[in-house]
Amino acid sequence: MSKKHNPASAIQDLKQFGEFGGVNPSITDSATFTFMSEEEMIHAFHGEAPGCFLYSRHWNPTNRYLSEALAAMEGTELAWVTGSGMAAITTTLLQLCNSGDHIITSVTTYGGTFAFLNNYLKKFNIDVTFVNIEDHDSIRKAIRPNTKVLYTESMTNPMLQISDIPALADIIKGTDIKLVVDNTFTPMIISPAQLGADIVVYSMTKFINGKNDMVAGAICASEAFIEAISSVNDGTAMLLGPVLDPLRSSMILKNLGTLHIRMQKHSENAMYLAKKFKEAGLKFVYPGLPSHPNYELFNKIRNSDFGFGGMIAIDLETAEKAAPFMELMQDKGVGYHAVSLGYFKTLFSNSGKSTSSEVPEHIQQEMGLSPGLVRFSVGLDHDIERTWEMIKACLTELNYL
């Protein structure tokens, strides 16, 4: 991996003491903050009092600690934390775009993101063009004078395509278009800001927190952009108010310290299952094997210390075959039939009927999303061979092997 930026080491090198010398930073239990003078408060409202905290919807010390850690991980100047991943995405796009503007985005994207882009933005007269993110010619052709954003996911949901971030950055080089990348599936594995992305967004609900006990998001970007979204006058984050609660923020900060170990284990377990799926002759998708069309690209842009990620999918071709398989896997103890990802237990769902259900069926067909695709978020199982034997037993019982 690059010697210039190691996300795990960047977090490890942080020194964030509590106010009384605690090894964990203190939790801010205040919605508002005192000022020693009226003049200082006036300066704070004008963004001219660095180091002062005004109101927790704007900034607070706990969220600042987490934001600084995330910025260190990504190699950006600063970050801002939100109450959900969708809050991070919507805040970013609404800050960058005005009525009459245009966005280019991957058609293969999380269902909630698709719904916001395809449906909700119509309220603001913001036009969106959906493309195959691998078709760079279609991206070039889609660019308009009013295009403000090129949006993608590092590893797309649920197709597990790998976006060529350096190439995408090159396409818009010299323009005012911002490259926004959702890195939820591949924290630490891919560092989008180091590859040319202007802004990196996350659902921290997933791998970053790792426990599925809260909902949170993050925006990692330049200091100027973070100052813009948090402006008391016209900042999208400040005015729409999607702030993360400080208690949750402090919990994520502690979990961030083990992210590198967890990503390694998620990747190790997913790789094991991918090889077993291949041996069994199953139709599957995993970008960590040479059979995947984006394998060479992934290998080129990833931080090799952390593997190829914990996301994998089996294609059972029909939803009617997928349903009993998932129900049986839950019954046999493989994991949970649930949406989301990044949990310490394995989670699985039929993407077309769940996290991509907002995408109309005809678009699912056009993008190649099989109605029988079962997406796995592989957990931190200690004995992954045992997990495979359970999966194999389910496949055998249903005569899928």
C-alpha cells in the first residue's frame, strides 16, 4: 500500500485525551455552550471564533473528535458526522446543487440513494442522469454545462462493481464538477480521497461502527466544504440539522480503533467463502477473485493490508429460490436474514426485494440485478469453515447443489 497514507496508522497516531487525562475523550453532555464575552459569541455566529463551540447542532467537542479521526483515516482536511448515512449523502448533494443543476450517478447504487436521486430531487428541479459507472464514454457524454456532481460508490450496492476512482477524477479534471464517493462497503480498503475524490461519504451504521446498534453517517472533505455545510447562514447541515448525538459519536470513535482488525477478518472470511462457492460451482459475485471483471482494478486501487472486503453474493436466479434459502440459513445458525451490513454476525438478504426495492424492476433488469441475488455481509466468524458447512447443508437440503 502507499507509504504516503495508511488509514489504520493515521488513526493510531491520533492523541485525543479526555479533559481530565482520560484515555477516551470526554463525552459532551451539553446542547449549548457558554461564552466569556458577548463579543466572542458574536464572532462565533459569524464563524470567526475558532476553537469555540456554539451549539451542538453546529459543532460539539465529541463530534469534533470523531470528525478529526475520520479525516485522518481518509486523508482529508476535515469531516462532519451526521445522524445517518442518508443524511451524509443528502446534505452533501443539496449543498453542492441548486435548482436547475445536474448530477451524473451510477445506476447501481443503494436503493435509498437511488430513490433520493430519482424521486426526491425532482422537488428541487435537479436533474439526474443514471449511467453504468464502468462506461466512461457514457459519463463523458452525460456531462452538461450545469453538471455539478459525479456520484458513485467505491464498491456498488448490490452488484459489487468497483468504481475506477482515478479515471473518474480524470474525466472531470479541469471542470467544476465534484466527485463524490460513498465508501461504506470498503472503509480502509479503498481511500477515495487519495485516489481523486473530492468528498467521501459513509454510512457509519455499517462497518465503521460494526455493531448495528446505532445509525450514523459521515462526510469527509476539505475544510472549506465542511465550513460551508456548517455555516449558520446557509449551511445545509446546520440548517437541516442532521447532527449525530455525542454519545453515539463517542461510541463510534472507540470502535474506530478496531476497524482495521475487523476489516481484515471480514475480508478473510469472505475470501474463504468465495473460494468454496467457486469449488461448489455456484454462481456468485466477489471482487476479490480473478474471475470478477473488476479484480485487476480493485487490486490496483485498494490498500492491500485490509483484503478485498466482506461483501459477497450468490445468484440463485429467482426470488422464489432465494427466500427459502435465506430462511433456512437463519434457522440453521448461519446468521440473520436482515438488511444492512458490517455486523459481527453474517447478514443476508435478497437485494431486489429489500435494499434495492426502491429501484423499479425494469431498471433492475437493465442493470443486470438478478431477482435471485442473495447478498451476504460476512461476519467475524471465528470458524468460517463451520459457517461454510452450514451454508452447504442449506443448499443441499434445498437441492441447490
